[in-house]
Amino acid sequence: DSLRTEAPTYRLGYYAQDLISLSEKVKVMAGLRWSYQKTQVSDIFNLISGVQTKGTAAAKADQAFSPKFGIVYQPLKQMAVFASYSNNFTVNSGIDVFDQALSPSIVDQFELGLKNDFLNGRLSANFSLYKIINNNLAQQAQFLQDGVTVNTNTNIKELTGQTTSDGAELDISGTIVPGLYFISGYSFNFMRYTKTSGLKGSYIEGERLVSNPAHTANGSLFYTLSSGKLKGVKLGASAYYIGERNAGWNNTYGQTQVGTRLIPMSGFTTVDLSLGYSIKKLSLLAKLSNIGNELNYYVHENYSVNPIPPRQFLTTLSYKF
């Protein structure tokens, strides 16, 4: 591509928020943000000829008020129940096929959760349910302006329609015995299109978005020796799981391809081990990652698929001045 497009963008925002204690057990938080964004006419540079021209799209301005509200109820000292709602004015990077800056997306997020401490604070658990609605998701455009040429430029995007994410998260962490610390988490997410135009070329409603796994999980365990000749040595082990997901493109109404455009990807688990030691201002950390040499792939966007790092051994030596 011999053209470089620049679209100068100016942003301004004001924000106010307050946390009010209605009683010893009930707290309320409320906030409001005003956001403004103005995009100037784009400049198009021909890198071969050196000629600069103006884009065809006119300058545009967007603004929005974004409220936020939350409530926390603490029936017991070690327990808290919370609910929140927030509205976000999300700026989208890139340009559309007409060299025009993309309009912002409006994102509504609802969350309900519970936090509880056990064993006199040595163990903590958090559980939450959420729903995130993006009124117009920005994705890499499938085709260029002619509607035929496949777009390979990740900076050229399109607003594809409303998406909804329903999910749940569980986090547990704590120190059961002195020197032994662990943290673990599990997440479920179902992100799909919930409102598109339904016209030919628009994405099919209800289909899970590519690169979006339903299940992810992680767990880490760390132990620091507190006595003996090996006092100060830190041992660690971590595991990370990414569930099944799809690469490729989401299917569209009236698509010319026979069958599905989705490429199913299997889930995978990686395990890492670490060993560290500190003496005065000097620290040494050694890490063996992906000890099983698992072969799988990260899905970035559409057909952008890259292998995960193979088994590696890394060391870091640091000194504090």
C-alpha cells in the first residue's frame, strides 16, 4: 500500500463522581462524564510521489454523556454484595473504506457480584455476573470500497452492529499457611451479534464472535522458604487454560462461500515453573514456560493466527540502586 492516511482527532472530557455512605452497610456511587471528539479532514500521503491530498470525508464531531452508578451492601464485615451500571463512550481507532474516521461506540455494562473473605482474611473469593452491550462494534472491514477487493489493511474498519457479552467470573486467592500464596480464576463468556441490519453481507445474529473462547482459567501457586540455608528462595508454578474458539470470519447473510467461514480451534493448557532468589539489592529469577511444549495458536483477528511460544527457559538478573 503506497498511501498513508492521517486523520487528526481531538478529544475533551469532564468527569464527576461521588461515593456516599447511606449507612454503615450501604454505600452508593454515582458519576457522570461528558466526552467530546472531533475528527478533522484526513490527509492522504502518497509515499511514492510525495503528493499530499485531502480526504473526501468532511470533518465530524461526536459527543455523549456517560452515566455510572453502583451500590454496595455489606451485611457482614467479611462480605459485600455489589451491583453497578456504566455507560462508556468508546473511541474507535482506524478509518472506514471512505477514509473517514469511525464513529465512537456506546458500551453499556451491567454487573452483579459477591465478595467474601474466609479464615480471618487469609482466603478471598469474588464472583460476578455481567452483561456488556456494544451498540456498534468496530471490526476490520471485509472488503474495500468497491465491495469486491478483500481488505488486508487492519487499520481499515467498519461498524458491524450490536454485540452482547454475557459472562461470569470467579476469582479465589489467599495465603493458607505462611509463605504459601495462591491465586486462581475462571471466566465464562458468550459474545455474539445481537442486532445487525440483516442485509446481505451483515453478520449473522447469535453466532459467537471469532477469537472469543467460552472458557478460560488460570491458577498460580507461590511459596517462599522462610528458614534454613535456602531462606528467601521463591518457588512458583502457574497454569493457564484457553478453551475452544474460532478463527476465520463470522458468517454473513447471503455470503457466497459454501459452508462456514469459521475455523474451529482446540483449547490448550500451558504450565510454567519459576525459581527466584533475592539477596540485598540483587535479584535472580529463572522461568521455564510451557514445560509441556504445547503446540497451539493465538487467534488475533480473523485469519491472523500465530503459534503460542514453545518451551522456553528465561533468566532475569536485576539490581536496585
